[in-house]
Amino acid sequence: MKKIHLLLLKSFIRPFVVTLFIVMFVLLMLFLFKYIDDLIGKGFAWYTILELMLYNSATNVAMALPLSVLLSTIMTYGALGENYELVAIKAAGISLRRAMYPMIVIISILSTAAFFFSDYMLPVANLKYYSLLYDARKQKSADLLPEGVFSNSFTDYSIRVKRKDPDGQRLYDIMIYKKTADGSNTTVTIAREGTMFRTMGDKYLVLKLKDGVNYEEAPGENSSYNSRQRLTRFRFKETEQKFDLSSFKLTRTDENEFKSASQMMNLKQLRFFIDSVQQQVNGSIVTNYKLVTPYIKYFSIPAKSVVVKKFLPADKLGVLKSQKLENQMMTLSSASAEVRSIKDVIKNRADRYKSDSMTIRRYASEVQKKYTLSAACIALFLIGAPLGAIIRKGGLGLPVVISVIFFLIYYIISTIGEKSVKAGNVSTFFGMWVAIIILTPIGLFLSYKAATDSSIFDIELYKRFFNKLIKRKSN
């Protein structure tokens, strides 16, 4: 029996590791395709890009792990069925359920590890990833002087380069506008060609200009209203201009500014935050009642009164008809004013209540995510193992197609459930667990069919069934 367990474990571990790396690589490529324009051409050091990719890989575990479990289990049991090893196991008197015990133990350990990962390591990875991605996206482009357009990368300067050499160092037809304190362009430098280089430590960008002229407009000696009465022009064979590059270095935002997001919290922090917001909501309900009560106290009457012996039913229009026209207008005007006052008092507080309730639902859904990751691994294993035993195909062909289909079903249902929870349409527990609730019975049904050697995917069986059905109709 132990040899069979070792056979199953060896057959599972290798496909699991390979598929996990493949899925992680695919998700990493999707990340690079999405943010390639925000990362390329900004002069980042290689280790900054590598750090961002590492954090992104950690955040992708929540999606890659269930898919890897599903795909590897289909491949494992499919290869065993294709090589008739499952037939040999059953011939030895060992049922499929008993042969799945070591795999169930491994998947249980993997699910437990996934829970601790999502609770302790994933919040830290999300914090590092989103803070670094935010700083990288807001970083200025390292292409300081593009061809044919005016660049405002440097403060108080507007620079245009008509043409550059392929190496990007030699420039041609350069025009530099220098802005004054009031925003006007009264100093212009034009050069036929030039070269650019950076100083040590990338502190400054130096432009060496050749064969140019400088124009500067200034007010006259006795002029206080016209700033363009005197023009100074001088030609040069060679000159230098230096520009500060301190604003182009990657500056890191304080990570504490991102810690209030739900993805950056563990279970303890999420529950504490939910309790705090819930107390605010409960306190606002009491405050709202106290604010609205003075407006409706005129219509409050005691349930029982010793003085009043008989109550007459309220006449909706009788009160107004008994009054004069001007009194009716005053009554309606004061009533509408009371209604507007109540609406003004309630509106802002109602919006705040909706916002707090949405925040509670969002953080509560994040709490359930910590558990659904582990449950998804078990549910998809219950689907993958019997599917592999039924289809009896290993490798990366049919198992990949089937696993992708089931994973898409899981992902679409879970996404719809999560959005419904955040919108307040369904309860938090049902919305976050609906995909598991739907897929688990399917997995149990497939396990039963695999244990009873059912030919559920036998095409010939369905052909015979439809042929018999057609013959019956024709007769």
C-alpha cells in the first residue's frame, strides 16, 4: 500500500510544480503586457523591475494555485488511467477512493498552507506590490528629449529637438525656451547641433550646444509696464546648459498610506476594522433618530390617554377644508419646509451610511477570501481527480482544455458573487462561497462516477443512445 501512495505522490508533485510555474509565468506576462508602457523608458534599475515582478508573482498565487491543483490532478490521474495503472490498482482490490487518500492528505496540507499564505504573506506582498507599482506609474519618462515635440520635462524649460542620432546622444536643430516667474517665454536659445550626457550619479543632464544664438527680451531702463522693450542677442560657437534630474529619480511613497486598503490586512486587522466601522454605523443610526425626532414630534400622540376618551379617525382633507385659503397656503408651505429640512438632514447622513455599509461588505468579503482559497483547492481537486480517471488522458492536451473550462466557470461565478456582495445584493457568505457551493456537488458526483467506472465521457455511448432514440421516433 505504501508503494502505491509513493507512486501517486510522485505522479502528482512533478506536474503540480510544472503547471504552477507555467501558470505563474503566464500571469506574469499578462502583468507585463498590461503595464509595459508604465515601466519601459523610465530609467528604472533592473532590480526595481525584478522586485515588482516578484511581488506580482506573490499576488498571483491566489489565482494560480487552484488552477494548478485542478490541472495537475487531471494530468496525474489521466496518465495513470492512460497507462492502465489505475486498472492494476483496482485489480489489486484497492478502490479509487482509497487510492485517493494520500492525495487528499497532500491537498489538505496545501490548502492549510494556502490559508496561512493568504493571511500572513499575501497582505505584505500586496502592500509592497501596489505601493511600488503606484510609484513606478507616476514616475516621469526617462526619454527626456523626444524628437519633433516640445518637452516640458524640466521645470521652467520647454525644449524641442528636431532630430537625434540612433544612439540618442547627438542632437540636431535644438530650441530651448526658458520661462520667467510670470510664465512668459522671453529667453530663447537656438543651436544647430549638440550632445547630451549625464553627470556622475545622474544628478544633472548637460547639453553641449554648438553653432547657436541666444535671444533675450527685457524691459527698458525706464520702463515698468512693457517687458519687451530691449532685445539682447549673442551668438556662440559652443556653450553648455545644465538641467537638474532630481525629479526623475524614483521616490517611494510611505507604505503606511496604503495600509488601510482591505488587500493589505490580515484576518485580525480586517475584523477589528469591520467592528470599528460597524460601531460607527450603529452610532450614526442613533444620531439620525435624535436628529429626525424633533421634526416628527408634532404628529406623535400617546397610545392611551386618560383625558381623551374617544378618538376620531383622521380626515386627510378635512383639516385643510375647514381653514381659510391663506391659512391653507401657510399650512402647506410650512409642511413642505419641514419635509425639505428632514430631507436635507437625512441626505448626507444616508450617503455616509451607504458608504460605510459598502466598506463593511468589501472588508467582509476580503475576510471570506482567506478561506475560499483553501476551499477552492479542495473543490477543484474533487473535480480534477475523477475527471482524470474518467477521461484517461495525460499530458498537456485534453487536460488543459477541461481544466481551463472548469476554472473559468469557478472564476466567473466567484467574480459575480463578489460583485454582488459589494453591491449589497446578496449576503457576504453566500456571495463569496457560491462558486464552492456549486462546484463541490459536481466534484462529488464525478467522484462517484469514477468510483463506479462510469463511461460518462464515452462518445460511443451517446451515439448509441441517440441512434436508439431516432429509431424509436421513426418506428
